[in-house]
Amino acid sequence: MGNRVLMLENSVYSVITPEGCAAILWNDCEKVEQAADALSMTAENLYKYKIIEEIVKEPQGGAHRNPHQAASILRRVLRRHLGELSKLSPDELVAQRRKKFRNIGAFA
């Protein structure tokens, strides 16, 4: 879905790994933690910066501990978002998507 970006609560979203970022910015692979902080790639940070629309809760212990429950939660959230988006016209969808990604570009 291009109009909405959702993230599981324990996931990360970035165009580069912290290791790659540390190597490029500081020429030092030891600065991985500093790079991860600078990338602000957690679901919480990206929600705060309005890069994503929703943080999807995971089962106790993370999605990997109970993939069936995680899939059930995600299915419910996706259906809700698809239901909301299905009420929009194609022109409204395109306009919304353009605005979203222009705003993300302004953040970068």
C-alpha cells in the first residue's frame, strides 16, 4: 500500500544498515550504535516524524514468538486500512500518496 506505511512495533525501516551508515559517515564500523541512533529507524521514531501511519502491536515477546497471532493482528489492521482507502477515488488516492511522499522527502 503506497498510501499508508505501517510497521510492526519491533521492526526497523531504513535505506541503509547502521554498519553501512557508520562506515560512510565516520569511516568507522565501530560507531554502529551511534549510526543507528542517527538513522532514527524505529517504529516509534518514524511514527513521531509522520513517516509511518501506524505502529502495529506484536504478540508478547515479538512477532517471531507467535507468527500466527502476529498474522492475525496484521490481517485486522490491513483490512481496516484497506477499508478506509477503498472509500477514496483514484484521484484522491494519487493525491494522498503524492502528498505523503513529498512530506517524507522534506523530512530527509
